[in-house]
Amino acid sequence: MKILRLDELVADGRLAGQRVFIRADLNVPQDDAGRITEDTRIRASVPGIKAALKAGAAVMVTSHLGRPTEGECKPGDSLAPVARRLGELIGREVRLVSYWIDGVDVNPGELVMLENCRLNKGEKRNDESLAKKIALLCDIFVHDAFGTAHRAEASTYGIAQFAKVACAGPLLAAEIDAIGKALADPRRPLVAIVAGSKVSTKLSILHSLAKRVDQLIVGGGIANTFMLAAGLPIGKSLAEPGLIDDAKAVMAEMKARGAQVPIPNDVVVAKEFKADAPATVKAAIDVADDDLILDIGPQTAATLAAQLKAAGTIVWNGPLGVFEFDAFANGTQTVAHAIAASNAFSLAGGGDTLAAIAKYGIEKNVGYISTGGGAFLEVLEGKTLPAFEILARRAER
């Protein structure tokens, strides 16, 4: 995908003296007192901001935070804590501008933060008049918020339409490169891991991947539904019996291409969904009516690990079991370490997946960790994200 990138503009010296508007994803969690509890997204935005400042630009950065009501600024909706934390990270004060639609006073080499963009009326519906007013604030628009790339909003899509120049920041550019490497032109075999509680939430993703991947590993409640489709008992485990035909269709799509959906041959069960519930390893055919399947078994985990180590590309979304409970974490841990040990290019995304990566300390051994939730899932579904589409169109001008 051909897009204009911020680093190209920096290299060409085109940022000096220019007004640069950066749309970042600074939507960080806070406690009841408004203190930031996890600042990964802020830290991830720093390289793009620093690059623009070093190049002599007058820099404005904004983001959404939470789910505010448009036109109503409540204390909990303010980016003030984010501005303070960003200032600490870059070693300078970051002025917060509350009312900015009608103009921003910012000088070359200065950085200001513009208050929560979702407070602006018309932001979420991508109001054209709002988008045009935002575009007038800058000479260069930088989209660096992959987490919003699947939404066409005024500060993400509309401004990219009307700004003089629109480009991708380093975070967004890295996501585009990683997605292309994993899905557009993958090294084979291409293995996808899709796990979660329900087939229904990821059915379109499963069908999309079934047309492209060499192996489709399913986990969690999704795997239970596929086990039902394969004629195996699952006891009282979480599943969607009404989607057995859909699971069969996905398996048929894979089989028609000479690919497969591995079905667990052993599982870890318990009688209750509790961290201290006794865990029992059983052959998949021996699951009792009162059993809950909470993880794949060690034989299945070892088989999958061997296949992952031989993969050329791995896409991972979702843990294989209830990894939060140590007794039911072996499947996810085994797969995580197999991905880390593989020579494959790996792309991982999704909140639970990131939690598993952190738990097992394999961050440095994953090729790329996506920062987007919904955006990552839509990419797996085969959709063209609005942010990618508009930046590619602007690159053609």
C-alpha cells in the first residue's frame, strides 16, 4: 500500500515551520482519582511527536479519551492527566488547549495538546464542516492512531480528506507494514490462531482467514463449538450449538484448499469455573456431561507448538484457554513460547493476547504487537480500514 509517511517529510525537510496536527491514540486507563494506571499508548506516541518537534514544526496533538458526550466536557473526560504524563516523558511542559476548533496559537518547536476531540459536536459522525475547520488548523495532518483506523471520524478521516498534506505517523506506518507482511504477502505456511468465547463474534474473520491461511487454530469457546462440529462431547462447556453448521463450513473451506482446522485430541477440564478448581487432563472423546473444558491438553499443545515452530508467518488473536488461572494456562503458555521460538514473522493483537504476551514475557520475540483492538479484528476480517483507504487516496494526488 502506497502512503505518504511522516519520516519521508522529515527526511525532505518539509516540516520546518509547518503546523503539524497529530491524531494520536492516548486513550489510557485511569483510576477513580483520575490517575493514569497504564501509559503504553502515551509512550508509543512519543517518537512521532519528537520527530515533528525536532524537525522544527509547530505541533498539535489530540486524541479521544473514554466515551464523552459531545459538547459536554466533564472533568473525567479531560486530557489534562495525559498532557502531564506526556510532558514528563518528553521533558517539557505540554500546554492543554481546551477550545481549539476556531484556532490554535502554537509556534515552531512548541507542542500543545488539544482537548479530547470527541467533545466536538460532529466528531463521531465525521461532520464535513467540522472536518474542514480542523483541517484549516494545520499544514500537515499525521494519522498515528491505529486503534481508531477502523473509524471514519472528523479527526481521523475527515481531516485527512481536507488537510493540505496527509500522512501516516510511525505507529500507523508500522501497523500497515506488519499487516502487509503477515497477510498481503506472507511467508508460508501461514498459520492463524483465533480464539475467544464465541464463534458468532469472529465468524466473518474465520471465513475470511479460511480462504487464505494454511492452518487455522481455534481456541477457547470457539474451539468447543468446532469440537461439537467434529462430533466430540464438550460437557457443559461454553459453546454455540446453533453455529455448528458454520463451524463445519469453515472446516470444509479449509479442507477444500488442502488446509486444516486442528481439533483438540485432549483437553483440561474442571467441574467448576474457579481458579482453584481441580484440573483433569482427558482425551477429547472422554469429556463427561458435567465437565467444563478450560484449556487444551498437553498433547494438543505440543502438536500445535511443533506446527507453529515450522510456520513462515503466524497471526495470533486470543488465548487458547483460561490462562488467567494457572491450572488452565499450559495451552496458552506452550503456544506463546512456540511463537517466540519460531523463525516465523508473527503478528499479534487483541487485549487478551497482549496480556498473555506480557504474562509470559515474550514481547521481544513477537514480530509485531498490534496496538489496535477493533481495528486489528477488522483487518483479519479482510476489510480495508478507512484510515488506510483515505491515506492511500491522498498519496495519489
